[in-house]
Amino acid sequence: GMPPSEVASTAIGVTVGGGQLMVMPGSGGTLLDKWMHWLRHVISGNVLDSQKAKMTGDDGPTQWAVLVRALVLTGVAGLSVLLPTVHGLLQRRRKDASFEYGPIDITQMTPAAAKEMHGRPNGSLRKARSSLIPDALEDLEESAEMLAADALPANEEVDRRSQALAAVGAPSFRRILRDRAGVSDLLRKECTTLQVNIGLYCNQACTHCHVESSPLRKEQMSIDVVQRCLHLLRTSPSVTVLDITGGAPELNRGFKPLVEGAAALRDSGARPTLRIIDRCNLTVLLEPGQEDLLDFLVQYRVDIIASLPSYDAAQTDKQRGRKVFGRSMEALQMLNERGYGVARAKPEGQESASGLQLDLVFNPPGPFLPPRQELLEAKYHQKLRDEHGIQFDRLLSIANMPVKRFFDFLRKKGTLEGYMDLLVRNFNPDTVPQLMCLDTVSVGWDGRMYDCDFNQQLELSLGQPRFSVFDIDSLQDERVRQSKIKTGAHCYGCTAAQGSG
């Protein structure tokens, strides 16, 4: 069991009858060299058994006899060394064959060869990706009766919410603004945020989704509309935030051109403080075909606002679909590894140390108001850090908007009136000055303009007649500034308790 190198430096003795064969150390060379050196002495007659010669009077065996004797005497010793050595060489050769060594001709180690080698997923450490879409479609099928079997048109949905308010004796939103906040109309400020809903296609089908996104939706923003949005961004110096949403915006064809155009404006120095936000569902980072998405987001310094309605797996999957929580945790870990949300000393003017902001969004798992945001944020930090090693910057808590899919859920559960009453009871006039509709313009996938993303889904357009991105040359156009903000019963969702965001 001794290693060959150790055997080579040790005397080997084999006893046969009264004779002893010795291979002595110190002769130099490998063990095989020592053995051949001894064998030559045997064959030449220099090594004989002297005691046997005296007893028999024989001058010694012939050279052939000596050779046979030598082979017999050294067989055990030789094979005991040679066989393990050969076995080790074969094992090492087999092991070496599993490694991907570089070419002997090192001139072949070129950038082009590296791109060819690493540009395709052939590494054993890369897991095969599977899409979440089949699971989302199953969720849709199972929940169709509850979510969208007889979804109402937008105008009927507006009427039904108003009826729900009347049923609980609540005033209209406009009236409560006047009576409780001292505001007759919401007055538009200078636009600082351009929000672009780039399409409704998504790899998930969440029960609370106010835009009814799913893998079945095919609406996508055209490149012409994307380019027009970029034009408005360039001609509207007051805009400091480009907020890209969907659907899963990353799965739409216009996402990358929109980000690249906005980043070019920012990096040119014309709008150095422009913030680009991706409203990400997290699981899209693990979709097949999106292997380069994370690199793209890092390269163009895109901030992430990601929906994570619970730190509990079962609760998240119930609201957002099967397998979503596990994939969301994996995606968050990937984001942390690339610098998103990682807690370090933060440079002046940046909310995140790396410049890659990672915020999470909580919304309740049903007709409830969110907990206090600062307390819930501390709980999220503790749970995600301790159980998953995940860091993030901020938690934003929002109430579920009684719009589209969640509206249908409330109506069919018989809780629409109760939920609207809850929102009205918790109206907070202090939230009114921070409402997003005051300084935001929302653009739909078809280029039509709205006061906010919720009005977009209810087809409450901006302007009279309604504007599209092709009707104006800048978001500072006076026709935009003078357009009244349209309100309705759904607006209670943004003004309840601590507000939304």
C-alpha cells in the first residue's frame, strides 16, 4: 500500500527458502532502474547464493537459470510496485480526460475562441432553464371562474364601483377630496415621471394584477411608439424618472431599445440624473432566452422595483402562481451578486452603494390594508436576510387596487362593498399632495396617454379628446399641463391610511 515514490527509496527484501534477494537503496534512478541494475549483476554471475554453492560444490547456475530465478524472486516485489503504478497512471489519465485543458498551441487562446467556448450554455454548473409560462396557464385555467370568466368592460366596472360606494353610503372621491382635503380638483404639476406600460404579455398571471397580464396577452408596444416616447423624454427636461412597466416589460420587443435610448440620453450629460426603473416580477430573470438580461440591466444601470407580496412561500405562490417564490428568491440572490441592493457605504446622491437600486413591493393577500410600512420593511429585511441571505434597499407597500382582475375577485367573492368601505373609512388627506398622478404621465402600449397606470386600465384617458404620444411634442405642452386629472372610486386605493408607495 506504499506509494511508488516511497517504495523507490526503500530496500525491498524477498525471502525464498534460505536465500534473500535485496534491492539496495542509494543506487539512484527509479525503482525499475534499480531492479534492472540488480538483474544485470545476476545474469553476469556476480550475485549468487554463496551458502548453496558451498553445499553443492556447484560453481553456480547458468545464465538462463539465474534469469529464471531472478524473475521468480523479483516477481512479487516487481508486480507489487508496477501494478499499482500502472493503475495510478491509468486512473490519472481517465481523470485528466474529464478536465477541459487549454490547447497546447496557446496561440489558439484568442478572444474569438473564448466567445465561441463560453457563448453557449455547455457548462455543467449551468442549470437548464424552464419557463414559468405553463404553470401560469394552469393557474389561469384553474382560477378562470373566479378571475375572468365574465370580466366587465371598463365602463361597467367604473359604474359597479360607484354602486358599491352608494351601497355603503360613501361619498364620491371628488366629494371627499373637497370635504376632507379642501381640494376641489387635483391640479397637475410639472411632469417629472414618464411611466411607460410597454405591453401586457407576462410569464405570470397574478390574482391581484390590475392590468390582467398573462401569457395569453399579446399586446406589445411598437418600435414607432417606443421611439416617440424617447422623443418626449428628450424634449421634456423636467422628467427625471423613466418608469417601465408591463406585463413583464423585459419580455416585450421594445424594452431594450427604450432602455438603451434613455441611457444614451443620461450618459450624454443632457440628463445626468435620469433614473431608469424596471418594474420586474423577478421570475423573468430565470426564463429561457433571458440569460443576458441581468448583464443588460447592470450595463445600463437600470434600477429594479420588484413585486414580492410576502416573505412566506405559500402566501406568495397563492397570489402570484406556483413556483414563483422559489424563483423569486433565486433571482434576488442573482441581483445581490451583481451589486443590486447590497448594503455598503453609499456615494453621495445615490440611494444604493452600487448605484443599482433594488426596492421590493408588498401588497396584501386579499381585501386588507397593508401594515405600517416601516415596521413591515424591518420584518422583510430580517426574514429575507436570515432565511435566504438576501439584501434590498426599500420596501414599498401598496393597497390592492379594486381594478380589473382584483375587482373581479372582490365582486365574485361578495367582498367588493366591504373593501370599498374599508378604503373610504381610511381616507387620509395627508396622502393627497403625494399622489403619483400629480406629476406623472402614463403611456399605454398603443401610445395613448393617461394620468396614471390605473386610469389607463379603466380607459380614463388624458386630455379631451384623448391624447397620444403623436399629438404632442413635449410633456411640458400646455395642453397636458391644463388637462384635468380624472378621478373615480378606485382612487380611494391610493389615499387609504399611509397611501401607496
